[in-house]
Amino acid sequence: MSEPSTKELLNVAVKAVRTAGKHALSNRVRRNEVIMRDTHDVKLALDVECQKIATAVIADFFPEHKVLGEEDTTVTTQQKALHDNQNRAKNESSQNQDYEWIIDPIDGTVNFSHGMRQWCCSIAVRRQNRILAGAVYGPELDELYTATADGPAMLNGETIKVSACSELKDAIVCTGMDKNVTPEIPPFALFRAIAGNTQKARIMGSAALDLCHVARGEVDAYFETGIYIWDVAAAGLVIEQAGGQTAVMRNLPDARLMYMASNGRIHDALTELINTAAAND
Ligand code: IPD
């Protein structure tokens, strides 16, 4: 059987994000149907439904492909991510041959649950540890970001580019509040360092959308102390194809990533700022 092209993979990712995103949008009145509440997090019935919907779209086209999704009805997110990472490491040679779809059905769930508009559905597909295509759809903002590994980054079909900002002091840097605070990487110390050395630090609440806003050039960088692969897989490709740079700064024990992405021009300066602040705290 011939391999799908990146364009074919992207078309399916777009269909899946649109279908899942529209389901969440048309069911906004059910945004308080909570299935799990944590101090800084919430899981909604719609998270699970949207992941099922996206998975079904993908399975229609590629029934043999694997799926790694944020939501799972039987184990917690962290357990699932850990389990998947352990399995991946064990079976690296065989798994590397496989296509794997990475789904965040509602990124910015807390925003969504409050009726804020900054949330999205994010889907990427990778093979041999390389992201081949990704789509991020923010239904309430009417923003569809797309990219393939061999094509341009786009917003609603128009090519986008990262900003030209070359100095930290002129930059807007978005960040997020890690759900699980890691003592050795204190998010507030890093937030303080970023806020004190840039024009503005912002926390908007949907990492995938924030990253796409870096790709589109209205934000200059994104950093988070602990984030998951499904938050960054699609949007990271969008940034790279828009001319920016991404980096996993640390792999944390529970499958979280200390992650940074930027327009490229301020990448080294921001990396140094973060590393210095983390070392000095
Ligand atoms: C979260 C959001 C948030 C970021 C968290 C993510 P979720 O994703 O992207 O902005 O700070 O680290 O986990 O849980 O809403 O899909």
C-alpha cells in the first residue's frame, strides 16, 4: 500500500479538528458537565466526546494508525502519557514505523468551561518521531492553523510568518501555569524573569493557540515549565513552518516537557534567561 502524502494527512487532520471543534462549539451549553475536577484543571464530558469524534474521523481514513489522545476514560492523563512513553521507549524500533495521531480535543479546557473563547482542537500526525502534518482549530476565533513538514504554515489558507522582533525587551512572551508544579522548576520564578525582561508576559490559557499566535507573528515566543506532547505537537510544526524555532528544554519524569518556541530571533536570549533564572532560584 502506498504511503499517504503529507497533504492527505493534513486533510484528515483538518477534517478531524473541524468536526471535533464544531461538536464542542455547538454543545457549549454543556460546558459545565464536569467528569473530573482538580485544583487547577477540569475534565469535561465534551473533552472525551470530542476525542472520540476526532478518532473516528481519523479511523475512517487510516484504521491501522495509532492514536495518542489527551483524554482517556479509564486512566488519568499522566498515567496514560507515562504508559505511552514507556511503551514507546521499549518498542522504539517497531513503533517508529507507525503513524501516530496526537490529539488534544479541547486545548484550553478551563477557558472553555468558563465560556472564554480561547480554546481549540489540536491534531498532529507523526512517524519516526517526525511530525508530518498538524492542524489547530479555534472555532470561536474562526482560526484554522495548518502546516505540513514540507509546506508553509497557514492561517485560514493564507501563509503566515513569525515576527521580526529581535530583542527580548520588545517581545511579548506567552506562558502557561503548569498544572503540576515541579519543585526544581518553579514557574513563578521563571514568570518573574520573563515578565521583568520582556515588554510583556501573558497567560492566555490555551498553549496550542498561543503557539499558533507565535507562528502568525503577533506573539514572539511561548514558554512553559511542564506541558504535554498533545499541547504542542501540531502548533510546534506550524511555528517551524512559519520560520520559527521550537525546543524541548527538558524531559520531565511524568512525560511532561519543559518547552519553548519562538520566532527564532529571540530564541537564544530567551533560552539563556530561562536557564539562568531556573539555576538561580
Ligand atoms: C492546557 C492549556 C494551558 C497550559 C496547560 C495545558 P488543556 O491544556 O494549554 O494553557 O498552560 O499546560 O495542559 O488541559 O486545556 O488541554
